[in-house]
Amino acid sequence: MLAFIVSRRDVKVVRRLCSASGVLKLQRRLGFQFEKFQLGRDYVAVHSEQLLDSVRHQLQEIYEQLLAPFITEIRTPHIAVVPHGALHFLPFHALYDGEKYLIDKYEISYAPSASVLKYCLEKKDVPGKSPLLVGVADEKAPLIGEELSRLSRLFPNAEVLRDDQADRATFIESCKVSSFLHIATHAIFRRDNPMFSSFKLADGWFTALDLFSMVCQTNLVTLSGCQSGLSEVTGSDDLLGFMRGFLYAGARSLLLSLWNVNDESTAALMVHFYQEWQKGIAKSIAFRSAMLAVRHEHPHPFYWAPFLLVGNP
């Protein structure tokens, strides 16, 4: 593996950084740590300290392989990570140096490629439109309704499509005139056919492929569902999934998740993020603040680190 460190001043190349196969092995072990949270609340409560120690160990091993050799070269408060291959699915912001996570030191955003980052940075802000809040709750995610209620209080001018109101036709039309879009619903990633990955609306599932035929010229799209940030990486490092679909539809920035999220911590994360963003600060600063706040209550990265801020920071 190699790394390119691109700044306003110069470009540096770090060659023979580490073994790609070694990092992929560590990444699979990290994924196993997050999968343990599917074993239920009782298991997590009994083993919480051990779970935190184990995930920190894995995050530190990856940090030492990928970042430690050149991290002292970075002298900026913000890092835009442009990964390659399987690294698209790595939460760089949660990598751990033995004392602190990367997000403690930097604002972190992501982009699927340098050209997409340039495109997102050059897109103009969308002023004068109202937010669009979409939520479809069910027995598996009952707190979605509460999340939507809290956000609607934050944004009293928002259009809210809740449960039966969130049908396909209304969703498509409302996206055309929204300043930002927040979707709180179930999402499914289809590794066998990533363009048919989908999120749940009132009258069915909306696929990543559907996004390519709609307009969504928004400042931000947040898909507050499980694994909404997963994509299939082609041989040419193209990403197939929600990320590519929403960027194609016109979004400047995205908030997407890498793993199955916890309803309670996700709702807290989103409310804190929007409260900070409302103050007029950059999304990357607001989201860093939100992650740190949630981490104070829920120390394990499973709760505070599932989301990636993609595109314009």
C-alpha cells in the first residue's frame, strides 16, 4: 500500500506503507468486533469493558499500519480521506493511537475519489429552501418516530413525511425543492446486486438505482439507517450503492453508515449534529462535535462512529 498526502503546498508519496493483505485481515477482525453487538443488550452490558478494550486493540493495530508512519506530516485541522478498495469501508475517524482516536485531533470527511471531492467542493450552496425530514418507523426501529419529532422541533419550517405520508411519489417531488434531506428508515445493502440496495418508504423499497433518475440538489443527505454507506467496489474502484446514487442525483454531502446502527445513540448523534450545524459552522466541525458528545455517553465506537461524512465538508 501507499499513501498520497496532498496539501495546498505540495504532494508527498509514502511508498511501501504496509501490506494490503495484512490490513484487510485486520479490517475483517474489526468488523467482527462490531458484529458482536448483534448478540443482544444483555451480552453487551455484561461484556462492555472487554468489548471496548478489544475494539481499541484492533483500531490501534490498523492505525499503526496505515497512519503512524506519516501522521506527523499532517499539519491541518481537517483531513479529507480518499480511500481505495476495501478501505472505503474503514472508519478512519475511529482509528486509535493508544491514547486518542483520530477524531480527537482532526475533523474528518471522506470522498470516493479526488475528482468527486473536487466536484462536491465546487457545487454551490442551496439557499432558501426548506429541509425535508422522512421517517418510516416499525417494530424493529420504534425510535425513528422520536428522532423525527426531535428534528422537526429543531427545524419548524421543515417538510415532514412521516410513515404513510412517505410514499415514493411524494418523496421524489419533495426532494426537488429541499435544502437538505434526512431519511430515518431501514436500509438494506445488497452485496450481490448493490444497485438494488434499498431503503424503506411507506409503499415499498427505494433502490440505489432509482436515485439515478431523480433530482436531489441538496446541501446534505443523511440516510440514518443501517449500512447505508456500504457499496460494492468495482475493479476500477467505482462505488456502486447509495453513495454513488445520491452524489449522481446532486447532493453536495452525505452522512451514511458503515454498520447496523443503534437507534438511541443515532438519534442523539443526529440531533447534536444538526444543533451545531444550525449555528452556521462547517458540517465536519459539527459532526466531530456530535461524535465526541455521543462518545461521552457511549464510549464504544459502535455507537458514535458508524457514520461517514462524504463530499463537501
